[in-house]
Amino acid sequence: MAKQSRHRPGKVKMENLARFLVIGGIVLILIGGGVYLAAKFGIPLGRLPGDIRIEGKNGSFYFPVVTSIVLSILLTIVLNVIIRFWRR
């Protein structure tokens, strides 16, 4: 008789999903802590010169152009450093 495997194919997928959710939760906690600390120390994220803000009688429009660029550069640097250390 053939030897039956104890390994269930669905178990591997659930473990990967669980790992992804835990890492995603940790990342969200770190982002939330960073935003909280930025507000606590007075870093003007969202109010940098170059951010577009238009206010009218019936509503307002806000697009943080410079803040988006600054955060993109910072995240690129941080992720590149993490990936370089991860590959060693």
C-alpha cells in the first residue's frame, strides 16, 4: 500500500495567510506609531509647502503633493536598507 501523507495542502495556504496577516498588522502598528510620534513632535506631515489646498464655500480639496513625495522617498530608502540586510 502507498504511504499516506499527513500533510494537508490547505494547511500551507492558511499558514502563509496567517503569516501575511501578522506581518501586515505589525506594519500597520508601526505606521500608526510613526504618525502619532510625528504629530507629537510637531512634524508637519500633510502641511508642507507645496501641498495643494483649495477651500470654497461648498467644500474643500486637499492634495498633499510634497508630503507624498517625501514619504515615498523615505519609504524607498527604508525598504532598500531592509532588503539589503535581509539578503545577507
